[in-house]
Amino acid sequence: MCAEKIQRILMAIMLSLSMYLFTAGMVQYGVMLQTFIIFVIIIWAITDFCPSLWVLQKLVGKCDKKD
């Protein structure tokens, strides 16, 4: 599996965990987790640099481009 796919799966897991925290009554932790996710996505949108994707690319490599 390549970095981009792993990053998408991890983002979905983090958002699911945040949703669980909201429903379990741990709203403060859910808000903190979602704030962190939003902050990273805003950095990614503005600078085209995603810290988690950068680390994953170093560990497992990039996906092959499909033409």
C-alpha cells in the first residue's frame, strides 16, 4: 500500500474516532481532535504540504502514477 492511500485511511479513522468521542460524551476531546484535523488540512490546502503525507512517503513510498 502506498502513502496516499494510507493517509486517506488514517484520516477516515481519525474522523471516525472524533465522531465516536462526540457520541460517547467526550466532546472536549472530539473538538480537539477535529480542530487538529482541520488545522492540518488547512495547512495542506494553503501550502500544498501535508505533514502526515510527507512522513508516510518517507516510510512507505509514493503511489505509482496511473496514465
